[in-house]
Amino acid sequence: MHLTESSSILPEHDVRPYSIAQLADRWGCSDSMIRKLINQGQLTCFRIGTLIRIPASEVVRFEEVTTYAEAPAPEPTPAPAPAPRKIERARRRRPLRIDKSHVVP
């Protein structure tokens, strides 16, 4: 079998899934961040026994979604500043008067 530039050992659809450590290395984050994304349902995975694997197609999907989400949105026109509110002072309470006429000496 002769390999050309367009062919490879693995077919296009057979892209290896990522382990948590590999994906964390690719994205430059911690393993716990990848696990957090999985637990929140933002990133899907599958298990092989105790191993957790993330499909390459899922990685591409997530990267495309976050790329569009992080794109700067057009700046909205600034809203007018609210008028300052005047806060009234609390009323002073009168001191409690004690009637001393009932006190036994």
C-alpha cells in the first residue's frame, strides 16, 4: 500500500478521543476544569471502564461555540445615568422617660 499526502494511517472519521489530561493540556487549563465542564453538561464524554474520554468532534464543537460566545459583541449605547436619589435621614427617637414616682426608696 502506497501512502499519498491525502491519505493517512487513520481514516478521517477515526479521530482519537481525548483523555481529560490531554484536553486540559490542549486548552491550557487544569484537569478539574475539564471535569467541571463535563459535570455541568457543557462537554459530553463517554466512559471505557473507569476511563473518561471526550470525542474529538465534541472538542471541535465546544471550541467553535466558545469562540463565537467570546467574540466581542457590539457595544450598546450607554444608558443615561439615573438621577441621584435623596435619602432622608432617619428621625431621631426621643429618649425613654422613666417615671421615678413609683420607685420605692
